[in-house]
Amino acid sequence: MKGKASLVLGIAAGYVLGTRDGRERYEQIKSQVNRLWNDPTVQRNVSQAQHVVKEKAPQVQAKVSDAAHKATSKVSGSGDSSSSSSVGSSTGPTTVDTAVVPPSPSVTSASATVPDDSKGSGDWNG
């Protein structure tokens, strides 16, 4: 389904940007989007959404921080979420938990070999 949507979007973008009529249609779409964005109702909703996000941000930050600490504790092997109470206390050393992020599977090694073309014969086997 995601692939089909990407294909349709790509075809539409190609039409809009690639044909003579496409530029005119692009300008129409752009003016409609600008008109919609500048509509007072839309701007009021955007303002309300920004206000809600600003109100909820500290709560979300606390939950994400707690979840990250719990995950870090599980990875480090302690599994005890009560260890967070000793962090930053004056009774012991302060520790900072760090997360290890594995490399992306799309990262490839730079040690790929390239056939030697120094002979100029066009023979890839050397």
C-alpha cells in the first residue's frame, strides 16, 4: 500500500513538474494551499495545537525520560528502576546512563574491491 501511494505521488509530481500544463496546475495548487493556510479557522486550529503541545511537552518529556531510563536499566542488566533515585544524590558517585546505538544496516563497508583496469584490455579477470 505504501509503495502504491509513493508511485501515485511520484507520477503526480512528474506530471505537475514535467508538462506545460503542469506548471499552471502547480501555481493553482500553490495558491489554493496558501489560501487554505491563511484561513482564520486553520490558523486558530494551528494556534490551539501549538498551545496543547506546549502544555503537554513537560509531561511527555518526563514519560520519555522514564521509559529511556527503564530501557537502559534492562540493557545494562540491573533491571531495577529504583537505581534512578541514587543518581545525583550526595551519598554516592553520580553516574550517567548511556545508550548504545547499533549501526544502520544500510551502512556499507568502504573496503569493496574494484577490478584493476590498468592493463586497458577491458578484461575484468586480470
